[in-house]
Amino acid sequence: MNREERTEQKMQELFHSHAAGDEGSDGEFMQILQGYIFGDVCYTGSLDNRMRELVTVTVLTVLSALPQIKAHVGASLNAGCTPVEIREAVYQCAPFIGFPKTLNAIAAMNEVFTQNGIGLPLPSQKTLAGRDENERYQRGLDIQTPLYGDEIKDRYTWLPKPFDEAVPRFLTELCFGDFNTRTGLDGKTRELLTVVLLAAMGGAEVQVKSHVEGALKAGSTREEIVCALVHASGYMGIPRLFNALNTCRDLLAEE
């Protein structure tokens, strides 16, 4: 297939619509956009449509691109993602981008679910029993430690009390306890999506590198991580792609 045929095929798969032509006020721009994302990037690398759409929804959540979130929630369903998988990808952005942006993305996502006849609320993916005050911390620590050790706890010992202990604990309880203990996405997928969302934020290169290490430990290959970052480039921009790649060159270069 040539580039035009690839673009048409991918648009049909994901959106059940034809690729852009000359119609409308900005047909030429849409042809450039679709040619790059759906004609080039989507055919480069090993990730399937399902994983690519989870990457896309994650990046769009970071960017608060609400109209595009709606379009790609629909595309995610067409690609074979379950509603629970899509929801978990959006939910786990909260510790990184904050709750307000995540709530906006959830509202956009739920609008699409409702339009598609998907009943809300979706089935619970919570695994915390909630009977033990330390459960969030301990369960989170069980996930965090094999991937990251005591890095955060050791890094912030200089903070004034009580924040020297509270800040690392909040990270463990919120990121790993509240979200990573949930079912609906496996640990490998969660770590790969975390790499992408940090890259999309910009200015979080220290965390990008840390989570690339975590993604490798969780089972992603170098090629899968690079593929996810390159796929995100059409949404987050080329500079943020290069920042992430350059920051992690020693981890991602072929051996």
C-alpha cells in the first residue's frame, strides 16, 4: 500500500470514516495530519491499534484536548479497547496532571460511553479493602519498590518535618496505592502509559527517565517504549519526543 492507501485504511479501522479530502475549510491541513499520524506513524513499530489508542487517549488527557479525547475514545472502542481499559488509562493520569484536568477528561469520555449505549458507572476495579489505615501505603509500596526501590524516599529527606516523610508517602499511597492496585490494566501497560504521559507534559524529563527504567523492569521492550513515544509525537509535538528520547538515550539505545 502507498501512503494514501494506508491512511484510508487506518481511518476506516479507527473512525469508520474516509480520510480527509479537499472538502471543508482546512482540508489540506487535515491531509497532512492524517498522513503523518495514520499513514506513517501507525504503520511504524510493533504496537497494535488497541495500544496506540490507549497511548493517544493518555496524551490527549494530559493536553486537555477534550474534542479529540471524545474522538479517540470512540476510536479506542473501535480498536478493541474495553471501556474499563480506557477509563483506567484516563484515571491514572490524575497524580501527574492533577484532578481537575482528569475530571474534564472523564466527563468527555463518559459522554462517548453514553452515546455508545455503555452503562455507567462501569464495573469497579478497586482492590483495596479499605479496612486498614496503612493498606494504601503497603499495597502501593509492594508495587513501587520492585520498580523504583527507595529512590523517592531517599531523595526528599531534606524536607522540613513532617514533609520529609509525608511527601514520599503521599506519592506511594496515591500513585501506586490508589491507582496501580486497580485492575483493568496490567502493570506493563500502566508503566508504558506513564512514560508517555510524562513525556507529553514537558519539563518532566527526570521522571521520564525514571519511568522508562520502570517500564523496562515491568516488561516493555526498548522498541515498544520508543514506538509509544513516537506514536505520541503527532499529539504532543516533535520537541517533546526528542526531549524524551535524548533523556533516555542510554536506556533505549540498541545494545
